[in-house]
Amino acid sequence: MKKPIPFLLCLAFIKLGYSQSNLAFATPGEMGMNEMFINHQVDSIMTLGIHEQAFPGAQILVAKDNKVIFHKAYGYHTYDSVQPVALYDIYDLASVTKITGPLPALMKLVDEKKLDLDAPFSTYWKPWAKRKDKKDLTLREILSHQAGLVPYIVFLSKVMKNGKIKKRFIRPTQSKKFQRRVYQGLFIKNSFPKKIHRIINQSEVSQDKKYKYSGLAFLVFPELISQLTGMDYETYLSKTFYEPLDCKTLGFNPMNKNFPNKIVPAEQDTLFRKTLVQGWVHDENASLMGGVSGNAGLFASAEDMAKIMLFYQNYGSADNKQIVSKETVQEFINIQYPENENRRGLGFDKPLIGNDTLPLKDAYPAPLASMSSFGHSGFTGTFVWADPENQLVFIFLSNRVYPSREHRKLYDLNIRTALHQVFYKALNN
């Protein structure tokens, strides 16, 4: 019998680190929601999740009608129960990076007519113009995972041999030719991102045009965004989105930022970094890009994630400023190829087709979420979702990959979907 793991139910009054104070707050009751039902149900699900080691700790933030009505921290950073999760801890977002990094930039570029969703992507990414199987692929197909691209390439295999790191590509000290940090004491050769791009450019494309999730293009989007904006990708995101939205912690490589916030650890890496991965991106492909990528690499607090999801839910508007046009945001969150049984929007994940008819155990996300809702999940145990119809934003941040990515109870128990459903039920309870 497993020993119950102690955990903190709530740190609602402990403010450790940056808090985005310009968020509006309300009680569930003020929004017409059953507060007692929410607390009982959420606490029960989280107790189960921690006890079953789905994650050592996590936090949940929910906003209704643009007001935060629930924000609780549960458990600890690790199973040794030393560092409790605090409300302003920073998490590795993993694939949630896709909709919070390159995607808003691509939206803006479409808005400014610097990108056309239906023109060949090779119009902008020139290496594909010479590839017979890629030259006609459109950005719409790529963003909705309809292009037939290879799902994933393990670039780590290019820098390691027989379990050892190749000095040709990674060195223990920084130098003129090895400037980008992969981790503490690991620096990647400056030219390696070009090697990644070259391998992606040469990768195969399936002729069977159906839904197949692929993160490959997200590794080239940062370079494309830099080319089209004339600005460094990381700087462009900060100036155009994160600063206007007052997202203080949302960014890459937080270990370089001297935040007062604690950074929640990810996996005990036994293959590559040979240590606990904390403060540097967990995803190996993003790490080989120096931690700044489009497929993964972003870190943030729950409040910062609420900020950017509210920005989307409000169709590109924040603080009475229209950063991206309503029409463009609506286009990106719409399902693109339902006739091909592809549920995806442009970059955004969407509910399963027919999700409202499914039992909770089979649904994704909550069965009561509207078909206009959208979001994304991350490998590290993150999940963010916005629902314009119900005016509900749901943020779940965890480090389910600690101590190992083999911990899959978060999926097996369908924790995130069950939690998400609670807040919809509370709307009608």
C-alpha cells in the first residue's frame, strides 16, 4: 500500500515572486458558480493525483468573465516533500510554447499581410522551394498538422554516440564558436541550429494528407519570424506581446533572468544532461537550439499563462488595445479540416470531434467545453484552455515528468480533463 503523500491545498495568501496584479479577481460565488462544489471536487482529484504519483505537485488557475476565480497550489516540487508549490512558481511549458511563442508572432505577420496562410510556405522559407514534396505545402496545412510532415526527429542522436556527447558539437565551456548554452556546463556549436534546419528541410513528407501531429516546423518558425520582422525572435516576442500583456515571467531560459520565483524541476535526466533538469528546457530538441525555440522552451507562471490565454479569448485584445485583429485570431482558433477528421485549429488544439457526446474518460478536453474552445497541452504536464463561448480560461501546470517521463498516471487518470469538467459543472450547479 502506498504511503499518502502530504501536500499543501492552498497557498493563496503567500506571494513568492512576481504577481501580475493587474489581473482582476473575484470569488466563484460572485460569478454564479458553486464554490463549495469546486473546492471539494478539485481537492479530491488533486489528492488522488498526488497520491498516485501522477505529479509531485501542481497548480490550477481558472478565470471566468476575465476574472480569476480560482488559483491554488498543491503538493511539492519533488516527492521528498521539501519545497512546497507556491502560486508564482515558474513551470517548463513544453509544447504549450507552440501557442505562446511562434503562434502569436505568426498571427501578427498574417495580420500585417507578411504571411499568407494559403500561399506555399516555400514562398517564405526558401529551402523548401527546391523540395518537390514540400514546395506546395501551405502554412495552413502545417499549422493544422495536415501537411504530412514527420512527427518528430531526435536530434540528440546527432550529438551523442554510445551514450557520450560528441565534442564536435558540444563543449563544456563557452567560446566564440560555442556560445549557446544547452545546460550548466554544456554549450552547443553556433552552427548546429542550421544543421537542425537542414535535416528538417530534407525530411520526408507523407503523401497521405491526414491529421498527423508534427512539431518540426516549429523549430524553423523562430528563424522565419526573425527574417520577416527584422528582429531577433526572442526580442520580437517580448516587445510585441509579453511586455504589452505584462507577462513578467513568460520567456526562455529563466535561469538567466534572476527571477525571485522558484523554478519547478522537470526530469532526472539519465541520458543527456546526467542531472536534474531545472531552469533549462526539458525538451532535448529545444535545448540544442540553445533553449530558444518554437516547439518548446518557454517557461511561465500560471498568472502569465492566464494573461496570454485571456488575450486569445478576447480575440487579440488586451488592456483596450487590439494587438492582433479579431478576424485573424478567430481564423486561427477555428477548426480547419473537420472533413478529414482533423480537430485542429491553426496551431491550437481543439476538442475532439463529437467531444460533447463522449464519457469523461474518453473526452478531450472537458465534454462540456464548447466547440469554439481551444488550447494546448505540454509533455511536462501542462495544459491551457480558453473557451470564448463560456468565457472560461483553465490553466493547469505540473511537472509530471519528475523524476521520470515514464510517470504517465496524469494521462491514465485523465486528471486534467476531470478538473476542467468541474468548472463547467459549477457553472450549472
